[in-house]
Amino acid sequence: MTPIMRKKSALISVFHKDGLKPVVEQLNALNFDIYSTGGTEKFIKDLGIDVIPVEDLTSYPSILGGRVKTLHPKVFGGILSRRDNEKDLEQLDAYDIPQIDVVIVDLYPFEKTVESGASEQDIIEKIDIGGISLIRAAAKNFKDVLCVSAREQYDDFLKVLVAQKGEFTLEQRKIYAAKAFAISSHYDTAIYTYLNTTETNFRESFNTINTLRYGENPHQKGYFYGDLNAMFDKLHGKELSYNNLLDVDAAVNLMGEFTNDKPTFAILKHNNACGLAQRDTLHQAYVDALAGDPQSAFGGVLISNKVIDEATAQEINKLFCEVVIAPNYDDEALTILKGKKNRIILIQKIFSLSKPNYRTALNGVLYQDRNLKTDSVSDLKMATILKPTEKQIDDLIFASKICKHTKSNTIVLAKNKQLCASGTGQTSRVDALNQAIVKAKFFNFDLQDAVMASDAFFPFPDCVEIAQQAGVNAVIQPGGSIKDQLSIDYCDANKMRMVFTGTRHFKH
């Protein structure tokens, strides 16, 4: 059978029209037949370009309020027909179906509609049916059809269209097909996430990717999937690295505990706070946070819960630090901080972190609810005869907030709303406590009347004994050990105060 020379054609059905004009003009210049419907059809007509309504092809109008327009054998037959299959070609001729060589689709903005707070009915109407079907059909038949599946692809497609005069290689069509299924799968994931209330299947998808210089180490590739621009305005500095992002994540989560408090400043290194203080002024909060561990602060991530002023910026500028995060900056402060070429300066926007928390493990994913529980005064159960004073309770809650965001096993020592030291990521709670005591003494902290927070219960009274000998006189811990009474008895015998929260805060 001699192949019939057929005129090339394109089907265009898009939500966003911006950037489409030069694509349509070039297709027209290359003598493509153009099929379209609805708003896209009108857009093309207004350009003065001939367009064939899909209704003329199908002999069926758009029905059900626009829910059904392109779902027809004459459309999908033209897309899915195999050009090297004799029977397919015979059927195209028998049913007067044109071959469709290019499909251009931009889906209804489902995610944007959800984010806008629209009604459920409006959201449901933004679930694209015809568009997603066109994408899947065109991508499946990439051997013969090129699929443009989002407006972000218009510019690249136009370059190919112009350079190759409407001809496309198999490799190009395959690349566009992969992009199409990425769009399709992301779209379905967003719908599933919106509708799901009972299923526990793991589904997650990100369309935004940032290629990082490398991963944790230079020999590892690294990427960030997510929209950093939704969380921060980057004002200055080099690109965030893999390790920077881990520290920024830890910093943001930690400072989230102090958002509406008095001026609070934290310094983090390797995902743990090495300094944190709360004071009447931000300048003093920074100075006292730095005093917690000026050695570890070198190359750290700094975060504030208030606008950074000139005086604070002058102090920060004396320190080599990788990242500074704040709700905003005074003009003078920003000028000072920009004095270091590579220093990353971020404005943190108001946002809510996703509720689920997950990480890879073995050959799967560990998934859990985010730890949104913050210990409060109302949670406290007085375990000892002596009750903590109001000032001690303030310090205990302060220490507990830090403890929650420190690597387990952890012990946090605090005094007067200042982090004295913490023992982080130790294999025993005693080791964590001893590490904290040694570190506090090294930086000349007086632990007399300090408080201690633990992320989990004490299985033995050894920790309260060691802490008491170092000067600690108040303790906050979850409780729940079968040997709690041993720790309580030691505290009572040595005039210590201890409260139980009932909530463990492991961070493995």
C-alpha cells in the first residue's frame, strides 16, 4: 500500500493563552491544519488565523456545560493512530479521521483553585478530563505525535518548531512524552491529595526542581524538589546547598516555637541549636545566643523571630555565617549584611509547613504526622513535693521547645531564657547530659539554678543525680518509666523540682 501524503495538523486546547500566539502563528506559517475549541478557538480566530472547530470534526457540540468537548473517536483516533499500521490508516480513511501530529494542552489550574480557597464545586469543575486524556493519548503515541503538555513548554517547542520546520525526531517526541506523563501524574496526585481523607497510600509529587551544587558531600548529586520561593525571598548571596537546606529546615521548625514570643535569636549548626536566647531586644538576644557556643556558630545558620535592626546586623557581621533568616530587615541592617558576598540572606514568608513528615528508609518510605505538639504550662504534672517557681516554669518550657528540635538522645540545659548547652545525638541519656555539662562549663556558664529538659523519660535516677550535682534544680521530662519513682525520690531528697509533660519528643 502506497502511503497517502497527509497534511499535518495540530490540536490546541489550553487554559493559559499567554505565550501561545507565536506558536500558533508558526504552525500556521508551516501550513498546519489547526483544530481547537472553546476559548482557545476564539483566541486563534482573533489572531486572524484559520482554525477548525472540533465540533466540525466530531459533528457534536460541546455539551454538559463544557465538560465534554474533545472526548470523541474522531479526535482520539487521529491522535492514537499508528502511522506504520496499515489497518489503522484504512480506518482513518473509512471514518474520515485526520491524523493529528501535534497536541498542545494546558490543563485547568486545579492546584491554584484549591489554594485560592474556592468552593468544593468550583474545585471539582477544575478537574480537567478532556485535557488530561489528550495528554495521555498523545504521549502514549509519541512514536508519531509530539505532545506539549504545559505553557512552560511553549517557548522550547517554538524553538524546535522554527529550527526544524515542523519536523520532530523520535527522541524529541519521547522527551516531550515523558514531560507529559510527569504533568499527568502530578495532576492526579494533587487531586488525590485534595479528595483523600481515608486512604493511607503514599503519594507525593513536586513540579519544581532545584539542581544543587552537590549533595551532602561533593561526590554526591543533589536536588531539591519544592518551591523555595513560596517560603523565602532571597535577597543576597550564593545558592543554597544541600546542607544549607537541611539547616534552614531545622532553623525554621525551631523558630516556629517562638514566633509570637519576645525577641528570640537562634544559631544552628548541623541541624541543632548551638545558641538560643530570648531577651527584651533582638541585639541582646543575638549576643546571648552567640555566647552559647561561639565556636560552633562559625559557618552556622542564624534565625530571628523579629525584624533585624542595624545594631543586631553589626554584631552578626563580625561572625562568618552561611545563612541569615528573619521576617525582614531594616535598610541599614541589610546594607551591612550584604557586605559579605556569599552570605545568604532570606526573608521568611508566612507559611504553614506540610503536616506529613516522611523520609526514605530501606526500600520504602517512613511516613508520620509532623510533631505539632508543643509542651505548655497546662500539660505539666507536678511530680515532686517542691513545685517549680513561675520563673523556673518559663525556663522549663523554653528548654523543652529547644529539646523537641534537637537530635536524640538529647539533654538541654537552660537558664534565664538562654541555652547554656545541649547534649545532642548521643547513644545514652547520661552521655548527652555529661556532654551538655562539659560544654556549658567550657563556655563559662554557671549552672547553679539552671533547668534541664529531656526528650524522653529517665529509666534510672542517674541523670537527675548528675544534673543536681552540676547545679540544676528543676527538670522537665515526659515521664512514663516504670522507674519514675526513683527519679522522683532523688529529687525530693535533694530539694529538686520535676515536672512531667506526658509527651515524648524523640528526633532520630
